Amino acid sequence: MRAAVLIAPGKPLEIWDVVLPEPGLGQVRVRLRRSGICGSQLLEVSGSRGEDAYLPHLLGHEGSGTVISVGAGVTKVRPGDRVIISWMTGVGLDAGGLRLTAGTRTVNAGPVATLAEEAIVPENRLVPIPDGVPLPDAALVGCALATGCGIVRNTLQLRAGQSIAVFGAGGIGINVVQMARYSGAGPIIAIDVDQKKLAWAKEFGATEVIDARREDVLGAIYAFSGGGVDAAVATAGSRSSMELALAAVKRGGTAVIAGNLAAGERVSIDPFDLIKGKRLIGTWGGENNPDSDFPFYLDLVRQGALRLKELASHSFPLEAVNEALAALRAGNALRAVVDLAP
């Protein structure tokens, strides 16, 4: 099967023919239909995460596909099942990464590697897709939709009438926005440097938008919220957005860091903000339980309360995976996806 392979930081991904073994204990072989591309892959490909000890290796941590076969001990899914593949762990057996072959070469793969035609995945990284949800659309539940929605539902437990500022209107931020809308929050303030993304944010439920290149961000947030928001989420991978998130919340408010910085980058905060009772916390994928939260989000999608199909703004074939990365890097895509239909 064909797979995108990172051979060295800063180099274009290459497409290799990789041999997969039969699934072992707790493993499932899946035929991929679609893979999402996340900002994490941009950091990996550029080398911004620091030393990479596993080169060459496969990539991708959210996708959807159909089960081909299962290994010993697997009871959660069976051949023919449609599944979401996610880096988040749920119930089921766990299994580690793989050392695969591509001709005479060896290539590494973590427990989840979705930028490939097929994958061997641990049982606990799979969630069955209910009827009524198109297989391609479900790919972005595994990270983008679940992380953004989980931040609102689980991390913040945002309530109706509470205000929120979302720094970055990309794949994660846009889902924070739409889950905040579903929760009855308001105002919902989206901040970005890209007019297209701000327009998307309005479509997904933002009540106010701020162009960070042209406006006084904190001044606008204070004006919209009456002196500070109840919650702020920094999804953009920038130091300034993380620092502004804490400054934007009012006394007793909570700022959540959800974006990634390059290895070695640091943020600076005013400790008096903490003395005021503000909280600064991180999030591990929105604190989701995939086996209960993913079906909940998909039920909202089927009800029309959440938008899923529209998240995949740009689609590419596997051989154009470097174009997909470029589209996401340039800020042209809400979420770039790689379609892997046979």
C-alpha cells in the first residue's frame, strides 16, 4: 500500500510502497477513506518539534475508513465496520507502533498513521461510525471536531450566557466556536489575522470577529464583553495569542492553551493575572472520552446542531499531500484533507 513518508525535516514527503503485516494482538487493519491534516503535522514536517528519532516515518492522526481484518483479542470492531481513527485513546486493547518495510528500507509508524491507504491501528484508537454519517466526513471527528468541541464541553464546561474569546479560527478554533454556539454562550468572539477565516468563524457561530492585524485585540474584547471574557482559548500556534488569552479573561476566568509552539519557544505571563484569580490551563484533546463523546458529537451533526462536512475546505489526493500541507501552512484551508478512495 502507498503511504506518505517523512524522510527528513524540511523535506517534501515522499510516497512509498509500504508492506503491512497481518494485525497482531489488539490490532486492526483499516482501509483508509480520508485523513485530516493538522497543525501538528506542519511542526513535524518542518522539524519544529525538535529532534525526530524515528525517521523515516509515517504521519497523520485523524481519519476514517473500513475495517479489513482484526487481530487476536479484538472485540470492539469487526471486518466491514466503518470507523473513526483518532490519536485519542478509548476502550479496547492497546498496541504500540510498527517497524515496516518498503523494499529494502525500514520505515517507522506510530500507533496511528492515517496518511496512507491502509493502517494497522490499536483497537483503542477506533470508534465505530453510526449509520447516517458519511464515511469521508467522519475523518475530522478524530481530532479537529472532537478537540474543539471537547474544550467547550469538557475542559471549560462552558454554560449558556458565558462569554468566550477564541484565538485562531482554524480547524480547532472553528469547532470551539460552533460548540460554544450550541452551548448558548455569548458573546462568542473569534480572533484571527485572516479575513477568510474570520468569515468562516461568523458562519460557524461567532457573534463578533476581530482582525488581529488591524485592531486593538484586547480593547475590542473588553468592549464586546464588558471588561473581559469568562473563557479564552488559544488554538493558534503563536506566543502572542497565548499571552493575550490570559489577559483577555476577567477575574475568575479561564484561559486554555490548545495550540502548539515550536520546540524551545516560551510564553511570558504577568503573575498578577493569576493573583487576580485567573486560571491558565492546558488541554489534552479536549479531555474527550472517544467512546461516549464522539457519538454525542455525531448525534449533534445528524441533528444539524454541528457542521462537519464543511470543515473539509480543501481536498487532495495522496500524491498531492505536499500541496495539502502547503495549503494549511499558508492559511488557505480551514482543514485540508487527503482523500484515499480506491
